[in-house]
Amino acid sequence: MSTVFIAFQTNEDTRPIIESILADNPHAVLDEQPAMVKIN
């Protein structure tokens, strides 16, 4: 099985996108950095 990730800059515009991805993918792992969010 392959593992992929997507990274977003942390801001108010990306917050709903991140929440939607996490809601649709219960096995996703969130990695929060100071200015970036990475979803594995």
C-alpha cells in the first residue's frame, strides 16, 4: 500500500479544507507545524 501526503499553509482559508479531508478520511494522520499542516 502506498502512503501519500498533502501539505497546506496554516491559515483561515485552508482550515475548512483540512477539516473536510480529515472528516472524509478517518485514517488520516494530522501533523501540525508552526506554519504548515501536513496530512498523511
